[in-house]
Amino acid sequence: MHLTKEEEQILNGEHGETLQKAIEILVALGDIYDADGLIPIKSAQIAGVSYKTIGDAGLEWISDLEGEVKVPAILNPAGMDLENWNEMGISKDFARKQQEIIDAYRKLGVNTKCTCTPYYLEGFDTEYGDHLAWSESSAVSYANSVIGARTNREGGPSALSAALIGKTANYGYHLDENRIPDVSITVDCELTGSDYGALGYQTGMMVGNRVPLFHLKNTPSSDELKALGASMAATGAVALYHVDGVTPETQNIRFEQPSENITIEADQIQEVYNTNSDIQNSDEIIAFGCPHCSGDELEYIAQLLDNKQVDRDVWICTSKEVADKNPQIVDRIEKSGAMVVCDTCMIVSPASENYKMMMVNSGKALNYVPGMCKIPSKFGSIKDCIREAGANNRNNKN
Ligand code: F3S
């Protein structure tokens, strides 16, 4: 792998121990994947933030680092709402450790707004062709597929290393040849809303880490594409997909049709909705926002909850910045008894373990809840989930 003179100096420790460690990680990855060198990145998104997932060892690793990131860098969701952790039922000990992790990242100049949807945030505008070092799998999928930017699925340490150096190794999805679709997916039915999460759930299991090219009957919205990519990255390891005539690379590049075609039918989409649908448990939480909700999604949920009162715990996960930009929507949602939860999510927060069952509108969460929260999960549209939350007209209740 070719290194510039300055990169050689960093590798030799002439710019301090932290940068030396950081470039060692990037060079090791570059060597493994046969990169020709390091390329500049526009931003980094760093996973490995929740104390639930990184524990004391992770906290110690981050605390030992010194220096400052060279490009805008932001964190993945933490284990709690950084302001309202008490309302989530988080213990004081967990909150203290979580705050130490956040402070350690802040010391390195990392933006401590914790989200898996950095592309909604000011300072993280991402454009076609930008090179990035992002870690969270749904953010990676969205950046590559919906925006047409270029990032590998970085681990937390490699994303932080890339942020500190301002570069990443040039391999994988940074290169044209790895962005060509290698399996075609024809969907034989009309889709709407959470159907896209169900489609991603099924497709991910079939295609693993390949690059699918979808042929759809509908034109999905950006929120629907977000749900599709998140699920595929969870049940498979899809970091890039294309939708014929919709996602930007299919409009700029003439791809050949892959030789393999898989057809997905309506009953396969329905199967996802059937998961655990017969299990009822009153100690159930309803959780939205995997990936974190956009302003449009918050508005839609608010409309469904207007003048209603829920009779079980409902979380709507989003970033603090999106919540702060939409105070009236948040207010309408919270009047129903549902809670807008920022900086965290139902998967990386330990608070969701306090329930016996979770209903979600996300294929990614459906897949992760049993392993990460140790409870069964079921799936529905946003409307199904609101119905499950027992949302009753407020006047009828009184
Ligand atoms: Fe985001 Fe948490 Fe889902 S990080 S994609 S909301 S698992």
C-alpha cells in the first residue's frame, strides 16, 4: 500500500501515539483488502457508543486516546437518552458510565449527537460520490445506496481512526468495481410503508453480502428506502443496493442485468408480519424509529396519535436534532402518553430489557430484539403498532 511521506511519519510515531495507533489500524485494513493507499473522507460516523455494548474495556480504550478528529465525526446511538435517561428507567450507575463514554469522545472533538441517521443533521450533508467512514449498518446502506456516497461498513475503532487521520483505506465500496449489482430482485406485488422493511428482512437472508438490484412496482420514498436498507443489513450484510430507476447510481451508470434473479412474492412479505403475531403480552413495549425517525415519520406518527391516549409504553426513537427541530410534533406525540426518545434506541438501550415483548415497524429491530434485548419481537405497520398500543380517543376515555 502506498503511503505519502506524511503518512509514513505518522506511522513511525512522529505525530504522537494516538495517530500512530489510528493509522496502524487503517494500514492493517488496507493491507488485508489490498488497498492502493489512503483517501480523504468527508465525515465519519462512529459505532461503539452504548455502555451496554462496549462496557468498561471500550470506555478505557477511548479514554486513552488524545488529539482531535480532522473531519466532522458523529456518534451512533448511546445506551440512553442523554437528558431524559431517568424517565427511561436507566440506573444511575449505567448513566454515569455512559456519560463518561460521551465525554471521552467529546474530548477528541467528536460531535456527541448520537444517531444512526447522521444524514439528517447539519454539518453532515452527504452528496453523491463523497467518500466516508461510517459504521452503523443502516447509515452505511443509506449513504451508499440512497445518496450514492461511498463507505465501507467500518468498525467503531476504524471509523474513529479514520476521523483522527481524515482518511480511510481505498478498498471495498470506495471502488467502482465493487458497486456493480450481482443479483437481481424482482418484487411481484405492490409495497407500501413497513412492507419495505419486510422486503429487506427477506432479501437480506437470501443475498448475504451481495449487491442487489431491485425491480419494484412502486417508487419508494426515502424513508421506505431507509427501512429496506436497514433490514437487509441486519438479516444479511448488504451495505449497498440499487433500485432500478430510483437510486442515483442506476440513473448515472448503465448496469448490466445480473445473471441471477430472485422473485419475491406477496406471501413472503406477509410471512414477516406473521412473526409472533399470535403472542399477546400486556407487558409489551411498542417502539418506532429503527433507524431513527425523520421529521416526516414523526409527523405521521403524531397524526395517528392526535387526540388519543396510549395504554402501554411507546417509544419513538430519533436524534435530538430532529426532535429539537420539530418541537410541536414532539409535543403532540407526548400528549398521547408516548415518549420521544433521543440519542438512543430500543436495541442499544438496556431499558428495553424491562419488558416481555416488543412490537416494531422495523425489519431490522424485528431481527435484533430477540438477541440484543432477550425478548420476542413482532412486526406491523405504523398503524398496526399504534393500534397495538391501545390508542384510544382521549374523549372516550374520560
Ligand atoms: Fe439505529 Fe438502533 Fe436501529 S442504531 S438502525 S435505531 S438498532
